[in-house]
Amino acid sequence: MHQSLQPSQLPLEVAQTGLRVAYVTPYDPEDPLQWSGLGAHIYKCLRLLDFDVDGLGPLPAYSHARRHWLRLKSAWYNRFLRRRFGHFSAERDHHIATVLAKAVAAKLQTAPYDLVVSPGSIPVAFLETDVPIVIWADATFHSLATTYPECRNKTRSYYEDGEALERMALWRASLCVYSSEWAAQSAIEHYGVEARKVKVIPFGANVDDDVSDDDIQAAIAQRCNGPMRLLFIGVDFMRKGGPKVLEVTRELLRLEVPVELHIIGCTPDVPELLRPHTTVHGFISKASREGREKIAAAFLRSSWLILLPSAECYGLVFAEANRYGVPCIASRVGGIPTIVRDDCNGKLFTSDAAAGEIARYIAQASSQTDRYRGMAIASHKEYEARLNWRVAGKAFADSVAVLSGAPTD
């Protein structure tokens, strides 16, 4: 194994086109069920560029002995020691990162690659290679650990190992691309990554349908003359702000606004008062064409997408709503402000905003037909201008070219 080089010794001396790219994921890079489909869409995005892309996943994460040991350790901690030491998670285990890095290094020997691209930091934290590394992610470990409820009450080693792996990965990377300003600032401020190494490129909407611009314009016109429909899409009803969404719906009814609430992704218990006004669709998989068509139809019929998360790295569903010309109501947390712009393609509220305040905004904006139509059209324009994978791919290629000194289009 050759000696690791300093980051300054890893110039991206590559052309904008014709790159041989190793795309590194622990899972199958074409699996739409992993990471909300983002890993698969980044892979597809890179392949649509003039890059020669090899997906190097899935990768082995454990040795047999280590898998057995971690299973036993997890069972022991979480049954007997959890209250005292916190919940054990093997996600940031150094052995896993080492095995992943060795697997990547072995695959890099099979072809003359120009670039390694990883949508996560763990597979490249220990990677010893002369090939420049680019990380394209939606968060740093620190931003995750300090924001998401499920990251709280973990063992001390989880945080220490997570911080160590993240620092090593960002140190090795020649370019750190994030989907939001929130994540980029964490890399710069918490991990001390040089600003010149950090780029913000929003993820595109994960949509695959035959909906035309004419279909979207017709849907917007129909919404302006029909009942108000709120759409909630999320598997984690609590974290996505489902209880407050129910409160907003109740407030709209109190304001005598005819409203329908449609819930996709989960099956929460809806209060009896709201049941006549609520349709729970349950989980709809994007893995099937039928599922994708159902979700597209739900978007087209909806007046607003409303999610009020307590934590959110990016919020891909907001970009997807914009694809169909649907304005968004959301919390001002995490990476969401990169997508949703106040009174343009939606409205952001603080986490402690009252349901009545949110309901009044929705009622007023909806009652002013020209105002609502303008926001709906602006939402689709935001998708076309910056929230699709074509734009994301071009920005990625330009970022690589700028760092290499190659001309851009």
C-alpha cells in the first residue's frame, strides 16, 4: 500500500469530459430503495454526463467474525447497558470503514480511474489512493448527530468514531459537494474544511414520469378553481411534523376553509374530527411504475405540500413537489432553506410557529388566485432552473473543471 498523499498533492487534473469515474457505494448503486433513491439518482446523473462511470457497489462491510462480534455487542449493550451508556450502533465502526476502503482500493486497481465519487464519507475515510476523491452528500456527521433525534443517546464511541471518520474523509477529499448551504457550513465551520474545497449543488428531484409542462399548467389552473388539498408525504410521521400538520388542518377548518388532507408514506392515527377531511394512502413505493404514477397524480392534484420537520438534511420531496408546480409549507431547519424560498416556491416557518399562524398564511395565499398561481408557476420554474439532475450534473462537471483549470461551457 502506497503512502497517503496530502490533500494539496491531489489536484483534480481532469478534463470536463471523458473522465473515468469510480462511483463508490456500500449498496447497489442502482437500488432506488437505498437512501431515498439518492444514491441511484447521483449514479444516473453521472452516467448522463460525458463520464465513463463504474459503480463499485455493493461492497463488503464486514468480515464474518466481525459481523458476529458486532451482533453480540449490539445485543448486549442495547439490552443491559443502554440506559447507562447509550444505544449501540455499528454504523460508524472503524472496522467497517477499513473493510470498505480496502474493497474500494482493490477495485481501483482494475482500471485507470480519474476520479472517485462517493455519496458518503465512510467508504473513503481510510481509502489510500492517488485518485482524487469527491464526496457528494447531504450532511456531515456533526450536522446529523446534533440534529436528528435518532442520533441522540448513542454510545460515546459512536460520536467519537463518527467525528474521526468524518474528519479523515473530508481531509482526504479534493472536493466536498453538499446539497445545501447548511451542510456546507458545517464542513467549513466545524471540520475546518477550506472553503475553496466546498461546493453547494442541490440534489435534483427524484422523478421519473411522462408528465408534460402542459399537464402541469392544466393542473395548476384546476387547483385554483377547486378545493384546497394539502399533501403530506413521509414515512416518519413524527419527525416530519405530522402532528402539527393535523393541527394546521384543524385550524383551517376552524377558519371555515374547505380542506382535504392526503397522507402518503405512513398510517397515523387521525383524530375523529379530521377523519372526514383526511385520506390516508399508506406507503407507496417508487420502485414500481404504478407507485410513481400514483405519487405524481397526488402531487398534481395538491394545492400545497406541507411537512414541518424537526430535522431534515435536505428534503428531496420539496424539490419533487416543485417539479409539479406545487408550493411548499415547511420548517426552517437543516437543508430545507436551500430549496424553499419564502413567497416564491413556498413558505418557511420557525419550528415553534403556531398552527394558527401557518393556517392563516395558507388560507390567505390560497384565497388570492393570482398570488397562488404565481407561486405555483414559480415553483415549477425553480425546479427547471436549479432543482433537477440535469442542472446538478452540469454544476458538478463545472466544479470539477474549475478545480482542474479546464474550460467550462
